[in-house]
Amino acid sequence: ALNQVSFFVIVSSSSLYAEHLGGTQTFSGLVIGIPTVFSGLALLPLMKIDQHGYKRPLHFACGSALLGNLLYSLAYRANWLYLILIGRIVSGFGFTFWMYAKRYCSDSRIVGVRRRTTLAGWLVLGQGAGFTIGPFFGGLLYKVGFSNSLFNGYTSPTWIMAGIWAVFWAVAAMFFEDVPATPPTPALVELSPVRDPERPDPSETTLAPEATSASAATESDAALLPPQTEHMTGRRWGVVVTMCWFAMTCFFVLGAWEANIPIYTGSPASPLAFGPFAAGNLIALGGLCTAPFLLLNLALARRVQDRHTLAAGAALGLAGLLAALVLLRAHAVAYGALFACWFLVALGFNVASTCTLSLLSKQLPGAWNTRTSLAIQYSNYVGRVAGGVWGGAGVKVGMVNYVGMQVAVVGIGGVLFSTLWRSMKAKTG
């Protein structure tokens, strides 16, 4: 959630900040989306030194987020446009922990198969909290004004975030415990061991206690997972591509709307004439209204298959996009109608994003967890960058074209999804 707040706290005022320093609205979209590019570039080198754990990446993320927010804040005093871009790039190194958070929630050393979608749901709940709290406080702090060249409406959100990151870093350093280096004991496994009929009965052999325990753990793990081999079939590759496409699509659409709402609602093309505070409130209100439904999604995770959750979320999000397209073509945009569209988009694509990694982790061997986490995270990165830039350019390219592109992207995912529906069945939970 803290990473999400850092990512979105500048959304409400970034376009005005960039314009004050001599930039354009498209540049402000780049400022919103650029962190994920450098987060993606930093991931692979970081994985070489992470020792298959989470403590080193956590410290790296906290330090980067702290420094990045400080640089963004200092750009106003320095009167240098590119310092806000540099600050966001440095903050981007902190966003590498998005991948580690996802990997943690599907790490077979500590998380069973029937808990992965539930934990992913908690992650998305934090994601929803982040894009609610971030824009709201960003817009609220804009009202601080500009009497001070150091702490003002543009810089106050990131000064405060720098302080929060410093406190969080200290707390994490004291209390965070890394995952164990060894697999969990059989006592943590949910199902009883299932004996292979082709193997001799354990009672007829003279295995050592340690060997018997290891065998039970292996067989129990196998009982939790669908039949797996290391060989990737065509259908498995199809599921991987589909999940990566939806991981990209969810963040492309969400990122585009979050970047576009402050720009569109404050432009002459909109009848609303919003400032950063009102735009931030609209974004935050949409996120806040999704919270009860995201909690309901958590409660249903153990009963509903991932493919059904994905289908429902994508359908809700698509309904919001189509409604927005109708409103724009009819020139009938009003606050209530725009809010309804944003609510459907935010709810649908947040729900859909809960099951991309969890479904893959259930379909593929546990040893592939790092690879699947990387694939999903890079897809998220592509969506965030493209969405931020596309949202910043929405008014320039035309709002109908802006929404139409998103409908097309979701439509491609729908084709992939429908084709591979039967192959996407996985255990609930």
C-alpha cells in the first residue's frame, strides 16, 4: 500500500507542477509512468544479490523511495524540470518491491496453494487503498498553497512521503523476518500425503525417519497442485501469455484513468473545470467505493475459481469503458456519470488483477515461482508506463480515441481468455 501511495500521491498535481517548470501534459504522464521503466531495469540485477530472500530488496526499496521523494520535492526550489523526472526514476527503484511482494504471496516455502489467491486479494486491497489515499492527500495538500518555495502545494506530498518512508524503513529494519531458507515442514502442509501406487508401501520398507518425512512432504505438495511436468505445452504457454496480457491490461487501463482524470477534468474539453483537489477527490472516491467489494472478493476467494474472478472483473471494467465511450460520443459527461464509469473501471480491473499471478502459480511448478512473478511484474510495468503516457496524451489524441484504445486492448484479452477457458481451471483459494 505504501508503494501505491508513493506512486499516486503526485497524480493530482503533477501536470500543473510540470507546466510550472516548463513541461507539457504528456511530460507529466511520463513523470507518472517512468518509475516502472527503471524499476523493471533494476529487477534483474537486484535478483542476483537478493539471496532468494526479501530483506535486501526491502532495504533497497525503502532507501530508493526516500531519496526519490526528496529529489522530487527539491525540483521546485531548484526550478529544474528534469529533477522531478530524476526523482521519479529513483523512486522507481523502490517499486521493485512490487514484484517481491507478489513473489512472497506465492512463495511455496511459506504459502500453500489454497492461500495464494486470498493473499493476492489482500495485496489488491492494499493497492486500492494506495490509489485512494494517494490522490486524495495529493489533492488536499495542494491547498497548502505556494507561499513557501520548499514546502508548498506541489512539493508537500513528497516531503511527507519521504518522512513516512524513513519511519517505515526503521520499523522494517527492526521487525522484518526473512523467509526460512529450507522448505516448510510437513506440519504446515494442508492435505494428507497421497501414495503413488507404483511405489512400494512405506510400511514395507526400512526408510529412515528423515527420509519418510521428506517423502511425505513431497507427496503432500503434489496433492495440492494439478498434474505438472517441467515441459511447457502449447496450452500452458497460452495461459502464460493470457495472464501476462491481463496483468498488462489491468494496469494499463487503471494507470491511464488515474493520469487522465486530473488532465481531462481541468481542460477546456471537459465541462467540469476541476482543479487538482477536486480531481484527486474523484479518483479517491472511486477507490474508496471499491473497498467493500474488494473485501467481498477476499471472502469469496476460497470458493470461486480464479478464471471466474478474472472474467467478472474484466466484464465490469469493460462495462465502465463502454459507458464512458457512449458519454463522450454523446457529449453528455457529468460528474455522476464520470464517477460511475471510473468506479466500474477501478473495481473491475482491480478485481481482475488479483488472480493473474495466483492462477499461474497453481498451473506451473513451484520452482517456476520466480519466473512467473517476473513475467507478471514486467507485464504490470508495461501497463503502468503505457497507461501513464496514454492517459497524459488522452486530451491531445481525443478522448474517444483514448477510451477506444482501451476497449481494444481489453477485447484482445477477451479473445485469448475465451480460447483458453478450459485450460485455465485451477484450485480455489
